[in-house]
Amino acid sequence: MNCNSEKWDEICFLLSENIKQNLSERDFENQVVRAIEVLGWREYKNEIERQPKVQLGREGTLRPDLIIYGNDRKCLIVVEVKRPAEDIKRDYVIGQLRSYMRQMKSDFGFLIGPDLRIFYDGPLNPHTDPILLEKIDFEKGSEQGINFIGIFNKSSIEENRYNEYLKNKLDKFNKKREVIALIQQLTSFEVKQKVVGYLRNEFPDTDDETFSEALQQVHIEISEREEIKQQIGAVEKPERTPRRRIIHHQTQRLDHQSFENLSASEKIANIPFESHLEIRLRHIYSVLYYMKQGFDFPSATHQTLKLFPEVQDYQTISDKCARGFAGNVDTFISWFNSGQMLNKLNAKFSLSDHDYKIFKELLD
């Protein structure tokens, strides 16, 4: 057994194996101090300080659990201690450590409880907050733990022999952030439009009406896999948004909360009409929406065409509003301008109370 392996096993003994269930935080802190001394620092030399009073402005103070100092009394590592029975994943616990690191201008922070978590906030950190580099379980013989001894012992820290380790961790962290950003793009409404547009171009001989109807009968999905979501959660707390699906089967409905979280364009493309003519009603709704925004009929129709890439022909949208509903464009526009549109829609399509309310909210 090499020296680093033996030291890690000793830390596991101090912070895990030799810990009683009802151990107080003060007693656990004593064990943590002993574990830090395994790394080479000594409390009697004032290299480890317990709960120092740190002035914060005129009246405020901070009391980190432990501070590890270098020879010049520079804060090297801030240590936050929580009993092994506590949940150290809670936001306020991590927030405490990050706040202490910022105030003490410490590059590294240790959060020690049921496991060991290493945070970094030095000059190589490209992000606004200290970042989690690694989580290590207290298991004897752990390769992670043995590497931790080699990197975070006193001589290695004081001689800055952690640069390669740090670079590798930051590269992985940044790669995860890049993956998260790409996932958000892949599951975006804009990509949905491109996918549907690609499919439409693959079937140029099919008319728009037939293609739209067929598209409603299939289910194509681009969404985050659950296991990927869990990995993303370890990097940063994701915004709570609904899973985005590229195309929904016609019998599937977005729940109210999911629908409300969509952008305006996504809402129009996914309006949950009850009618079996939901495609036609969405097209008409979209034209009316843009006319309410001040667009004239041709411009509103072109804007609608952008929202429904399964439709290739401007005339298809125009016909839904004009020939297939109002008889002609001028009549459609006159109904809109005179306030008759809602009654005309209800008379033509026998709108359910649900669908009537959707149009009423738009036209009122």
C-alpha cells in the first residue's frame, strides 16, 4: 500500500467508519481537523483555524467552520462541516460555503459531511460562482480519494502542483455546460420548425392539406432523456421547463402549465383546439393573431407560414381563411375590422365552449 492510499484510508476511518450515528457537529468537526492534519497541516501551528470571526462590512460577520492557511496566512481552503446525517445538497449549505470562499478570497473550498465535495473559485474559473469540481465518497481504496491526497496535501497545494488536475476538471465542467446549451437548442421550437420543414421537403408531391393531416397522426420526439437530466442537475440547477416535443400526436395535449411556459410562437403552433378541424383553426387563429398585432392580411399570412413549416404554399393558408371560410379575402378582412369575426367563426365551425373561449380571448 502506497503512502497516499494509506492516508486516504485513514481519512475514511476518521470521517466515516469511526462515526457514531448521533455524533454532534462539534465532535465531527474535531474529526475533520484530524483528517486535515493527515494532509499535512497542523492546528497547533495555527495552520488550521476554527470558526474565525470574519468582518463583513461595518456590522456583519461571518464564521466559517474551518480555514486552512498557507505560510503567509493566505487562506488556501475554506472548510464547511456538516454532520454525516445532514443533507449537504441543500442550496443554503452550498451557498454558505460559496459565500465564505468569496469573502476569504479562497481558491478552494471543501464541503464535508456524508461525503467530500471540492469547490473552486480561483482565477481559472470562467463562471460567476464557485464551481463543484468533484464529489468523493468515503470508501477505502477509492482511486478518487487517493488522487485527492496527492493533489490536496500541504506540499502540493503550497507548490501549486494541482494545475493539471484543475485544467482537466474545468475542461470537463465546460464541456458539460456546452452539452447543456446544445440540448436546449436541439429541443427548441426553432429546431422543431427546421425538422418539420425538412420532412415537408422530402415529400414535394404531397399537397399541404394531406401532409398536415398525416403529420398529426405521427409522433416524433426530441427531448431530454431522464438520465441526462440527472447529469445536468449535477452541473447546475436547470430551469424548470416542460419537455419540448418536436411533433405531437393529435390525441396528445399539453397540460395547462406546459402550455403556459411556451413562447408566443409555440403557443400558436400548439393551441389545444378540441375540434377535429384543429389544423385549420390554428392557421386561422395565427392569421388573426398577427392582424391583431397590426399586420395586414398578406403579411399575417406569411408570418403564419413561418410557424407551420409543414405548409409550403402561401395560398394554402390564405384559402383556409378566405375561400374555405369567409368566401374571399375581402370578406375575411371586413369581418375582422367590423368585430363580426367571432360570431362568424362560431357559426361556421360550431365551436365548442373551449374553442370559442380561445378565439374570444384573442379577438376581445
